[in-house]
Amino acid sequence: MLLKGASHRTKITDDINTDYIISGRYKFKIQDPYELAKHVMEDLDPDFFSKITKGDFIVAGRNFGCGSSREQAPMSIKYAGISAVIAKSFARIFYRNCFNLGLPLIECDTDNIDDGDALEIDLDKGILKNITKSLEIKIKPFPKTMQTLLEDGGLVSHFKKHKGFGL
Amino acid sequence: MGKTIAEKILSAHSGKDANAGDIVIADLDFMIGQDGTSGVAIDVFNKMEGGKVFDPSKVAIIIDHSSPSPNEGVSAIHKKIREFSKAQGISLFDIGCGVCHQITPEMGFVVPGNLVIGADSHTCTYGAINVFSTGIGSTDLAAGMISGKLWFKVPETIKFQINGKWPKGVFSKDLILKIIGDIGADGATYMATEFVGPAIEDLSVDARFTISNMAIEMGGKAGLMNADKKTIEWVRSHSKKTFTPVESDKDAKFAKTMEYDVSKLSPQIAKPHTVDNVSPIEAIEGLEIQQGFIGTCTNGRLEDLEIAAKILKGKKVNAGCRLIVAPASKSIFIEAMKKGLVQTIMDAGGVFVTPGCGPCVGTHNGVPSDGEKVLSTANRNFKGRMGNNKAEIYLGSPATVAASVIEGKIADSRKYM
């Protein structure tokens, strides 16, 4: 699978927590995921949502998604049109939640990706191309369990297909 | 090769010889959701064509995050939860019952050796009573409610050996803040943690919950402790379920072991805006605050209110400062009233809100203003956490908060002991 889009980074790069991704001010009262998505990363950059074109990427440093188990965090990223999050590492609950929703998380070195860079990810070859900087970055392969969940389109369709866990 | 607590519990619940790194599908003993996560879980349950919950006696939903509802959006989610709980015959703890992580052990739902999931990141709290419990998202909770199972990657374990004698005015909160400051917000990502040693054995079960509760703040999947005599007495006084405690083997393989001596520990403060930004009290005392908050799944228990009341007795909350208290459960609130703690804290100028999460998650009950500094006993100080991204949140023990609201600035609780 080939993913193409632009990089979106915020000033804070490490330990971006789920409160930053979607604030408790919204997540506890808004049920419509498209409405929630309008507030994605708002506390770090009030204009974050308006800069996204469908298919773009969020790019960050270490421990992206730490904090609360709120699934509204990956939901608001997905419904904002982001096709994958790229970071050096991810927090555990957020990691599960994203693959459960069919949203791929790319683990690789992100030091050479700036805000606005054009990126292309070849998931089959495990390569991220930074078109803007003419660089190739190797990405960590998905564990088998996560690959299966992604191929099935997330846990809901996986669960229905296998009538339970088919992992 | 010996096994850790995590490997033993995941082996027993999956029927496999589970070792760190393995993927297992395991049977769940109990699962919970709260009002911030259960609305989505119910939607996913229906999308998965869940029909009936696998065993209604093993599922509970607790309305604690925004309770009572502050607006119509939350009210709609609460209504959805009430209707689902009634239709499925599962336990519902409605407004005012308390925080999910106090209710679940207090009601005796979980006992040593259990495997438990919760759609709340602080589900790791029950590790203090020897339960492998971990936070998951709403979709995982839906799958668990339907099948009674979930897949797990068996984690490696970091062992924390805690030695020494507790100095007066230094508490389990100070220790866990110190550890998180040392290891960092991702220092235990995807790993279980075990806390052992004489200083852990000296703590009450209430104080132990505080440590396990914050394992997630270093990325941990579980915050485990052995079940000693105190644990067993505590669990027997809350639950009729039978259980077998689980301990790590002497030759179990740990990812690493870290040793601490609490004798030399001073009160600790986590500064804005991350939990691992920790300083000893000496480096920060004197900083003016406008609000103190005592409560949450970290520090809203009876012992916490006792410590605060003892410091506040006969004193007044500073004129430039407010004190908000949210007991972690209704039964704690009632017990605190019987003991006169509520009267003492109110006489000093403290304000009580409904048992539950209180102002911790930023939906109600004390949203700070722009530029205000809050000192809280909660587990998170992320920017915007309490509902205003222009406020600053500091974290400390109930003793530190009680001492600080008297002075209107961050204060060393040891001088009030």
C-alpha cells in the first residue's frame, strides 16, 4: 500500500499526550467523530485541523499518544483525514487503539522530517520517502498481529469476519 | 526458567506457557468502562453486532468523569450508558458513587491473581492488590464484553526494590513521582512494573493504590505488588470471591531492577506540563498557588482525607487560594463524615464536590482561570488537563496540598507533622 501526503508537526514533538490530541473539553460531550476532528491537536496549534488535506500525516518524536485511553484521540486523527501517524515511538494504549480503528502508526527516525515536507510511504517495502528532502527512511515493520488488524480494516471488521479474535 | 507475576497471570488465563514477547488470547475476570469511554464502547459493541454481553456479572460501568452531567452532550452519553446497562443487566454505578478505580476494588469485583481490563488508562491501580489490570480503549472493551477475552502481548517487567523507613511527611505519592521523574514518561512503555521491598510492605493498601495508579505515567502496562497479609485482609473485607495470590519466581527474568531508599526522600512535586518534570519540594517551595485539589483515583481515599484534615485542623485556607475536595467514593465520603474529617476540612475553608473524578479531567467542578496555578493530588498535569490550557498544574501528595493551601504557596508538609 502506498500513502502520500504532507507532514504536519507541532512545536512540541515528544510526549504528545491524548489530552493534547483531543481535549477533555470536547471528548466528553461530542459524539460525532467529524465534529471532534475539528478540535484535533487544538491546544498545541489552534489552526491544526484547517491545515490538513485528506491523506496527510502527523509527524512527531518520542512517546506519541501517552496518557489517557480515550479512543476519541485516534478517532479525531482518523476523521480529520490523517492517513497515518509517524513517530519515533508510541504509547501502548494509543498504539492498540489506532490499529483497532485501522489507522496505521509508522515507527521510524523522524529527525529529518520537517513540517510541510511531502512524504510517500510504501508499507509493503517498509520505506518512507521524504520527497522534499530527497531522503529515504527505513520504517519498523508492523508486528504480525497489527498487520492482521490493518488488513482486516480494524478490530470491528476483524471481529465480525472471524466471529471473535482470529489472531 | 522462572516467571514474573505478569507471565504467570497471562499463562493461567490463556492456557499457554506465556513468556515476555508472546501474544496470547486470555480469559478476562472482570472489565470496566467509565462515562468518557463507554459511550464509544457501546457504539462499537453494536457495530460488532454484540447482542448480549458474555457474562453480565463480569462487567461494570461507572459514571465518574463528568458526574453529575455538566451539559446536554454529556447527558446524552449518560443516558446511553444507563439504557445499555439496564438492557444488558450489568452493574451500573451512577452519579456520586465514586471513581471507577475506587469502586472496582471496593466492591470486591477484583481479587489477587485476576486478569482485568478497563477503558481507562489508570486501570493499572488494582496492581496494588496483585491484580494484572490494564487500560485499553473502547473498541477493546467492546470486544471483551462480547467474547470475555482479549489479546495481550506478554510484557517484560521492571522491578522496583523499595527499601528504608518512611520519614514523617513523606508518602507513597512522593515515591512514585520521584520514580517517574527518574525513569521518564516512556521509561516503562509496554512493560509491567513490580514494586517490592520493606518500604512497600510498610504502606497501607490505600497508599499502595497511589503507586500502582501512576504506573501508566511512565508508560507501564501494569503496576504490580505482591499480596501480603495486609492485602489479603483488605480483599477479604471487600470481596467474597476466592483467590490465589501470585508472586514472581526467584529466578524470574526482569528487564531491569531499580533500587530506592525512602529514608532519604523528601516531598516531590511534578511541575507543568509533564508528570516526569519532577523536583524535590526544596527546589520549588514558596511558589504562589490559587487552587488546591485533593481527590481522584490517585489520592482521594480515606487515608488521604485523614492526612489532609490533620494538617488543616484549626487552620484556614489562605485568602488568595481555594481548596476543592472530591472523595474517591460515596462510602469514603460517608466514613470521612463519621470521623469528622469533612467538618474539619470545611471549617478550614475547603469545598466538597460529588465523589468522582472532580475537576481532574477538565469538564467541571473547578476549572482554573488563565495564568492560575493549581496544586493537585491527581496523576496528570498536562496542559489543558483541568479545562484551561492557559493554567498550570502541579502535582503532589495530599499532605503537600493541605500545607500549601494554608500558606497560599507550595509548602513543605513536614513542618506541619
